[in-house]
Amino acid sequence: MSKPKIGMTEAGDAGWDLSWFEKLTKYDYDGAILITKSVSRPEFMEKVLELNGDIPFVIHSTITGWGGSIMEPMVPTPEKAVNAVRTLIDKGIAANRFVLRIDPIYPTTEGIEKAQNVIRLAKEIIPDVTRIRVSIYDDYPESRAEICRRGLPPIDDNDKPKKELDRRPTPDQVKMVAEALMEAAGEGQRFECCAEPELAKAYPGKFFWFGCLSERDCDIMDIEVPEGTGINGQQRYGCRCLMLKQELLSHKRRCPNNCAYCYWGSNK
Ligand code: SF4
């Protein structure tokens, strides 16, 4: 069996950088995971509606609750984003092609409340989207510096650069986030976690450690995963993505969303 080719948009935002569309339609892709905080951009909505039915895809609609604030100035408000998902479903994209992605959750009282509000809003407007995927903020020095520069509080008092494992959420942060999410979502909701073993280990049966491209996504897209397919080709901490993915985005830099915590660093 030949290895399927699945595109991913991890290097920026698929709502602003639409280069994925041409690649998917030209270069024989079997499927795609489109990750965006800008699901409501008309250009993005137009492209996914055009693609629907031709190439299978799953959209990760990332809504942290900070859209439109100094943390994510150009990201749509949660209301606008959730309503855009509703519109896309109503226009014919199956609800199981969407994942509500809350990433990152900033583990302060304010950040956690925003994540809870996103869940409550989604339950009301898009109850047919049942997958929720979460990740807790990683305290990279560049992210922390930009967050503070914008007048937002850092997540702790430790201003020293942190090593990989020290950037991970503390047990207290994991507990605060997990309990708040479960409370907002109600009994029965399961959560998928990105490179986030801490949540899955502390709350087995509620939080599941899946890659952004998992067997579940392949099932939804009706793509058969060849036996022996490995995970984490990039050797990234905690990553569980199947080794079938190929980056689709061309503009590998901070996108116009201008998030304070952007992993591409500050443009200033
Ligand atoms: S500004 Fe950075 S973190 Fe925010 S959506 Fe764009 S690429 Fe992602």
C-alpha cells in the first residue's frame, strides 16, 4: 500500500496564508488538516467551501477566547469565529470535519475563564462539533517578553529562561486548567491534547494524548493508515502526529494575527 500524503498548516495560519489551497489541488494530496484562528476570514471560507467534496480535510478552528484583545489583536472574537464554523457547517461541510481547538490556554485565572467561555459558547452555537483539542501555553522567553511588553501578566515570577521541561505546565496549572475545562464542558466530554502528556497522564479517561494528525483524523477523512506508520517525525517534545504529514504553508513567519505568544518571535 502506498503511503498517503496529508498536508498540514502548522507553520502559520491557514486563514491568512492561503498557499495551501493551490498545493492541495495541484500536488496529489490525499487529505489535509487546516489549522486557523481566522476561520471567519471570507477568503478562507470561500476556499474551504470550494475544496469541500474534492479533497477530504479536517479544520482545527483555534479559539482561545483572547480574539480581538491585546493578546491576539487581529484574531476574530470567539463569537465571530464560532458563528463562522456554524455557517460553514450549514453550507455543507460536515460537522465531524471540525475540531474546536483551544490552543494555547494561558494558565492564569483570566486565561482559564476565557477558555471556559469558549466551550460554553461552542456548546450553544455548534453543539454538533464534538471534538475539543487543548494545549497549555509554553513559557518561551520570546513569548514571555512580548506578553509583558504588551502589559499582560506573566504566568509566574520566574523571569529566567526555562529549559524544555521547565516550560511545561506545573501540576497546579494542569489541575486548574483540567478542572475548569471539565466543569465548562460537562459530563461526557472528552478532550484531545496536543504535545501535552501532563493532562492525559493526570486525567486518563478525560484527556487523550493524540497528534494533530491521528488515526482518528484519517478515519474521518477515509484515509487508510499503512501498518507500521511511525509518529513524531520532527522529534518534537510530546508530539504524536503520524509520520504522514507535510507542511503546506509558505510564509513561515508571524502572521497578521500578531499573537503576543507567537512562536515566530516578535516583529518589533
Ligand atoms: S501570530 Fe503566530 S501564533 Fe498567532 S496565528 Fe499567527 S503564526 Fe500563529
